[in-house]
Amino acid sequence: LPAGHQAIVLKWVFKLKKDEEGNVVKHKARLVAKGYVQRPGVDFEEVFAPVTRLESVRLILALAAHRGWQVHHMDVKSAFLNGDLKEVVYVSQPPGFVAEG
């Protein structure tokens, strides 16, 4: 990374949806940014809306196809769909996307 820049760390969050009897009916996964890279007095008022770009959808579907996973349904939060950033943002690669060795 260039001097003075910090990568935003990503984390997978997994959740199980259960029915009234406690049986698992759905597995949910979400890739979220850890929010502790804010600087006091600079960007505490900044709000980051969940945005899904077409490239992200393609990546997830390609990963599922490569690994032989079945995709039954995929929800996309699209509050500010396909917004382009004016700033340079550095994001660390999430766990599970790096091949060891």
C-alpha cells in the first residue's frame, strides 16, 4: 500500500435462518467491511450504503460455478446501485479467496 493509506478489512458473516421448530431452513452469508478505520473528527459522519456492483455478482456466481455449488437464490441490496467512487480505496482480500502455498 502507498504510505499513509490503510486497507479496509473484509469479513464474512454467516447466519442460519430457522423455522418455528428450530430447523435450519436457510444459510445466509454476507461480506462486510470492518468499520474501525475511521479517523476521529474526519469521517465519523460518513455513511456507507450497501452497494452491489455487477462485477461482485459475477465473482460470486463464478466462484459457485467453479466449486460446484448450487445457487438457489441471491438477494442484492441496491440502495445506490453501481455508484462510482471518486476516491482511491484499498480493500484487503477476504479470507477464503487466497490460495495457500
